[in-house]
Amino acid sequence: MGRRIRAASVERLLIDQGHEFSEFEGGDWDPGVRVAQAGTRAVHVFYDGPGEADQLDSITAELRAAGYHVVATQQDRGGRWRLEVTRP
């Protein structure tokens, strides 16, 4: 069973890697990364903006290099792609 993980830890790592974070302004998300807690043992990472697939691939490599387990998933009904991040 995976260990507990906090969105703040993943967010700090991504900030340290130089990623810009997305903010909701004017009814839409600015380009950048968003991190959301998905229970006590998982965190979701989203990328808002152009080049979503390439950005998520890059983020996946960075998180794996830091020791996280990362799986790309798609939200229900053809929704957005996200990374499900856990600690092994």
C-alpha cells in the first residue's frame, strides 16, 4: 500500500524545478501547472495550456526522478489528462 503524500510537497518540487503555476482569471485558467490533493495517498497534477501532453511527459520524468510513482490518467467521459502521483 502506498504511503501518505501531500500536494504541498509535490507543488514545492515543481516550483523548485521552475514550473509556473496556473491561476483562474477571467473565467479561464492561465497556462501552467495545478496540483490537487486526491485523498491521503494520491495527488493529481494538471497542466493548463498548449502542449499539454509534452508538459505532462516532462513533469512525469521529473517526478519519477524524485522517487514518486506517476501514472497518466484521463478524467471520465473524455475529460482532461492528469498525472496521478503516489509514493511507493
